[in-house]
Amino acid sequence: MADSTESVSPQVPAKNGGNAGKSFARTANWTVGLAAAILVMISVGGYFYHREQLAALATAHLRLIVTGPPALQAGVPAEYTISTSAIGGQPLPSQVEVALLTPEGKRLKAYQETTDERGRLQVAIPGELSLPPQVRLMIVAVHGDSREEVETPLAVDPVRYATHASTDKPLYQPGETVYYRSLMLSRFGLAAEKPMPVYFEILDPSGAVVPRSQQDCVTERGVGNGAFTIPDESAGGQYTLVVRSPQQAIPEEKQTFFIRRHRLARPEKELESARDIDPGKVDVTFYPEGGDLVAGLENRVYFVGRNPLGKPVHVSGAIVAGGGPKSPENEVGKVQTLHEGMGVFTITPRAGESYRLKITSPAGVQNEPKLPEASAERKVLLTTGAGVFAPAAPLEFDIRAAKPGLPLVVAAYCRGVQVGEQPLVTKSSATGGNPVAIPLDAAVGGVIRLAVYDYSASPPQPVAERLVYRRPAHRLNIRAVGPGRRYSPGEKVSISLLVTNEKGEPAPATLGVAVVDDALFSPANDRTPGMATRLLLTGEIEKPEDLEKADFYLSEGTKGDVPAAVALDLLLGARGWRRFAELGGPPIMFDNIGRIRDDYEKRLVEYRADRTKALNTLTTASFFGGLGLVLLVAMLGLMRIVSGMHLWIPAIGATTCCLIVGAILMDPGRLTPGPDVAVAFSPYHATTAQPAAPAPQAVPGRREAPEKTSKDEQVGDDSLPCIVRQYAHQHVAGQPGASDLTETLFWHPLLIAGPDGKASISFELSDAATTFRVLADAHGDGRIGSGQAEIISRISSNQ
């Protein structure tokens, strides 16, 4: 029994000791877990408190960027882009007040708007405001307690005008009367704003003024007109109608016509083109899109091929590199022209490499035109793809950059007016591409010049440009109602002209109408573009006088297999390269990042120095608490009290979190988007000093008006309104030895279509059995349009 008792009694202390050990282990586990949780909560809480403080510090510094036109133009709306963000770039919706003031501080116009969720705002200054020559633009942005303000002076430029001149036909004989017309519209708005003085004269082939050809008058609805009877003794050759403004409100406009002493036989077919001549040598000119070849990026290059006579010639061949003793010849691409000697190709050039065109067609050409050298210093190129945009569509294109972080502004100019802009900072990508979209007012249409400026320095430097075309959303259409059958020589013809707007609604308009023998245009080699083509296209490109059938480029047709839109893109790429001419200066730019960056750094230093004792305590606990927890777990394991992964995992996790957060809290600048993240735009303000207006030049043969001082009398001329000289042919039956072969059957420079859009013309056909061309131009309410119709006159087989 004793043995049995001794074998059982030792079990009791063993059981009590085991329970105590398990209880101590559980306590240790809970202690470690709770300590880990508390440390993590302390660390995370301190981290979020730190982030909240830094966020408040960042949003307390409101970054304000303003960009827009450097000057206003009377009668033209102007748009400014405003951006508000934190110093690190995060958008900050803000209240924005925009005010337009006189130099003395009188408020002319004020707006209050809010930037959107992207921190962006577009503010338009209406064109109908009556403004003095100088104004001040003030912009105030407010977010919370942060307030930023910018003020800049702006010049107000006078309205600029454009003119289209035309004659009733291109070819005359001595003794005939030249009927001529000028249309003066505001260059941008295409409106006949007020009567304007206009002066006409005719130059002979030597450039001398033809006696008694001078005439001056005042326009009506933008139209000036006149007539001049050619003296019988006039020599043949090319004459020039010159249109001027005594106040120099318009550039001098010229329209040529021919005088010949005999009537040419009517051609049965078109004359042979100079393209059929063997060129022998081909001259090729290259126009990199944007202006320069940029090494390392894919470039689009436009080119034009011409024969020795300067006529367009079809070219095909290959672009090759190398070819020297140390560099074997390497073909990099095939090329060929598409329309009128013009073409486009892509190439990714390397710095230091030379490229040339090996011409395979025309056959036998020996010269190898060289491409411009690729620039390693240029970092930006502009590429639009098809440079023709739909009506009212935004301009969408790409800025390719070989370097990220470049502060750029892309500006759009239409007929001398800045109509849109977009600031951007280039980003790095596989293709270097930075997509850009510039929305424009629906009234903006025609040729638009895109220019890219680098704002990393002041003044900003232009780095790329090209021309594009946006089809007008507002336009007039002219349809002739009446012609549709064949007439007999001498028959009376009545035609109704119907003018409609882009919606097909009747529109009131002012028209210029001519009915001319179609056979005159080929022997006169007439290249005169229509009024719409002149005002929207040819007035904006280089050497428009060399274009054949310029009206095709704005049509919806095709020539061969080439659509008009493709041909227009080629034309703009090859003939619109002016190297920043007529841009009116870079957009103004205000960016306060430099000032708020200094203040941010100062406030950050103060934040580091003035953190509370509690935050310092939390920082110390977070940093050293994790190390203490690891030591505690290690000691528990060494003392064989408790150990295992269930202790080490929370301990190491909490320690890692504490160490990282503690390090951040010790240095608040870590992991914080500071001011260096934001790329600064160098501020630029255009000077408002305006050159003195040139004194009006004395015009030979005209009376000079006394100086006018009233603003309403700025017509500046005492001339009488232009006499409307119209002509409607009346057929005279032929007599033996005589024939009625009048070539202009109708001419009216100032025909009015009423609210119903209708106007009527009436005339009689001549003896000529031919086709007559009805030519009509229309303008009204900022819209323009041109139209044509045919009248076929044939001798009936029954006669």
C-alpha cells in the first residue's frame, strides 16, 4: 500500500505546475499581442496624424497657373486657362474671381466661377465689350484660408481686316469695261462691321498707274466696287487691280487680269501641262512637321518635288542613310508624292546620321536631295496625323518629347488671333507621346497655326509649329434655282439664288454675282480662288498664287485617288511653314510655384521644429517600442517561458511597422510629395507698349480728308459711298458683219438676299453657243460661302 501511495502522490504538484506554466504562457502571448497591437496603433496613428499635418501644410499653399492671349483684339472673344492645385500637384477646386479693369482701376467686367474637380477653369472675355487701348486683367483664387492673386496689363489691338478683290472676268480687249469688286471683312470674325474707305487703281504691265483708273469711295456692307473703260490704245499684257485702305486698315490686295487685242479661239481641250516636260533634274524640299528633325523620335516629314521650271512633279524613291566607305548604304523607307508634287513620310533619325532621297521616278534623275540634319538638342516635336479637323471638333494631336519634365504651352492661332492654349508637362513614355486636346469656340474655322513654347526659361522659346485646318461650323450655302435645261443664244434667263446657313435654314446675305463665259478661264490661265478659299485658306499660306484650282482643297471631292482633305493636309504641311511668323507673341504665363515653394520649405522647417511633445513621445515610442518588443520575445524564448512563430510573427511585423513609421515621423520630409515634384513654368508677361501707328500714306490721285477726331468718324475719309455698278446683258440681234459675243452676261457686286435667303437675277444670252459660269459669293452674320452653277447655251437643231 505504501508503494502505491508513493507512486501516486508526486502527480499533484506536477499538475499544478503545468497549469501555472500554461497560464503564464497565455499571459505572455496576450501581452506580446497586445503590445504589438498598441505599438502598431501608435505608429499608424502617428503616421496618419503626420500625413494630415503635411496635407494641411500643402493645401495651405495654393498653386495658381494662368495662361492666355498676350493681348485682346477688339470684337474678338479671348479665353484664359486657370489651374489651381496644391504644391504637390493635387487638384484643388477653388473659388475664382476674374475682373477686367481700366488702367485707372475702373471695373469693366467681373466673373465669379469655381474650378472643376481637376482644378481647371476656362474663362472667356466677350468680344462685344467696348474696351480702351489698355486694360488690366486681375484673377483671384481662394481655397480655404489660402488666397492667390495675379494682375497683368493687356493691350487691346484694333480690329484687323482682310480683303478679297475680283473682276467680272479674267480677259479683256481694249475698249471693254472692267468691272471690279472688293470685299472688306474683319479678318477673324468675317463681318462687315462698319463703312470703310477703300481706294482702287490699275497698274499696267510695267507697274505704272493707268491714267484715270484711280477711284476712292466708302464701302457698303463691306463691299466696294467700280468700273474702268480700257482705252483703245492700251497695250496688251497682264494688268493688276490694286485695293488699298487710306488708313492702312488692310494689307494691299491685288488681282490680275489680261488685256489682249484679239479674241482667242475657244480651246477644245486643256493646254498641255508643264509636267509632261522631261525634268532632267528634280528639286525636292523637305518640311519636317513641327519645324525640325528631332533625333530619336518618329518624325513626319512633308516634301515637295518640282522640275526645273518650278512645276510640281510626281516623285517616288527611297530614303537612305550612309553610303560612305565606313558606312554601308541603308534604306530606311519608301516615299512617293500623292498630289501636285507633295507627299509625306515618317522617319526616326539618329543624331549625326545623314539621310538623302534616291529618286527612282522620274527615271534618270541623278541628284539625291538631302534631308535636314537631325537635331540632338531639340527635344520636342509636334505631330497631328491628318491635319484637317471636323467642324466644332477639338484639336487633338500629340506632343512627342525626348525629355520628361519640360513645361510647355501649346497655343492655337486663327487669322492672327490666339483662340486656345493648353499648358502641359511632358512625361516619359515608350513613344515620348503626350496627347493634347484644345477645345475651341464653334465660330473658329479655317487655317489654324499651332505653336509649342518651352517655358523652362523666360522669355519662352518656340520649339515647334505647323498649320492645320478646322472646317467652319458656320457657313453659307448658295444654290441656283433655274438653270437645269439648255437655252438658245439670245434667250432671256431668270435665276433665283437661295442662300442657306449650315442648318439648311434661309439666311439673309450680301452677294456678289457674275455670269461669265466659261471659255475665258483657260486661255487666261485664271487661278483666282473663290472668296471663301481666299479668306479661309490662301491668305494664310506661302505663295498662294502658284496654286492651281485652289478651291479644290476646301471641297468634298477627290482628284485622282486623293481626297481633298488629304491634299489639304499636304498643302498645309508643305506651304504653311512660316517659322513662327504672325503669332503675336507667346501666351502670357503666371505660375506662383517659385514663391510658394520657398514658403512651403520654411513652413516645413517650422513644422519639424515645433512638433508637440506628444508627437515626439509617439515618435520615440514608435521607433524604440518595436525594438523592445523583439527583445521581450527573445528573452521569453531564452528563458524557455514561451516561444514559437505565433509570438515572432506579430513581434517582427509590429517592429517593422514601428521602425518604418518611426523613421518617417523622425523626418517628416520622407515619402511626402514636396515642392520639387511640381515643374515650374517660367512666368511671362507680354509688354503692352504699342508702336506708334504709321501715318497714313498719301494716295496718288485722291483727295485727302481733314483729320477726324470723333471715334464714330474713324472711317477717316470724306469719300462718297461706292456707286453700285451693275450690268445685265441685253441681246442685240446680229447684223451682217457683226456678232453679239458678250462674255460677261451679268455683274452685280452688291446683291441683297432678304430674310428668306432669296435673290433674283435676270439677263439675256449672247450669240455664243457655249457654257456660262454663274459665280456667287455671299457673306453675312460672320458667315461666308461661295457657289457655282452652269448655263448651257446651244443652237437648237430645229433652227
